[in-house]
Amino acid sequence: MDKITRARVRNWRANPSEENAQAVAAAVSRSADASQETRKVIISPGYGSGFAPHFEYYAPGLGRFVAEYAPLIDAIESGEGFAAALRSLIKDIRNFPGMGVTLPGEDPTDRLQAYPPVLRDLKVMEVTGPYRITEYDGSETVETLDRVLHRYW
């Protein structure tokens, strides 16, 4: 979600008027994330260390890249080839644009190698439209724009 859309969502949350809802919808429809395609994402629903959101700290877009990593999604869904998919993900993370800015001695792939129980708990979900993965105490959930705008039943 871009800065303009985030600002409009904050305004809408502070004042959930129809006008602010329309402003959010207009910003989303113009944003790069406006695609309404359905895609699969990886989350870690159990409590612990979390998964994809932590990678966003290392390089912009890396969290989404990890959450939508197709070889790992395929391995989770099939129950096969997990080790090969994980090795491939580690290699691709290290080659991700902007990864040269990490602190000395800090390697984001360490968490993939150090927390195998978290990796066993990964789940694949389908989402439509713009989304983000939120995390509380390691438990991740998917939040879609539709859910944010219609947060009440």
C-alpha cells in the first residue's frame, strides 16, 4: 500500500465517513497494488517468531516476495520438496535488490535456518486484491482492504 493510500486509510479509521471511504477506494484504484487478482500467500498463524513481515525490515518489497514465493507455496501445499524450496528461497533472498544494506553480521536468512518449528506451521491462504500480513506475538493474519473498510459486521 502506498503512502497516500495509508494516509487515507488512517483518515477513514479516525472518521469512518462515506467521504473518507470513497477517498480510500479512489486511492486504491489508482495505486500499483490495485490488482484484484486472487493469489496465494504464506502465513504463520501460530504464535512464535512470525514469518514474512519480518523480511520487510531488510529491503522494501522483500516481505511480499517471501509471502508470495511460489516454490515454497507449492511445497507447503504438496507436502513435498520443502527443503529444496527453502534453499531456493534463501538464495533468492540473498540476491534480492537492496539486500546489501543489512548490518554487518546480520543475515535475514538466519531466521529461516534457525526456526524450523515455525516453518512446519506455515499455511497457504488465498487473498483477493490489496492485502497486508499483520502480526501479533508471532501469529500472523491476512488483512485485506475490503476487511479494513468493512471492519464491522
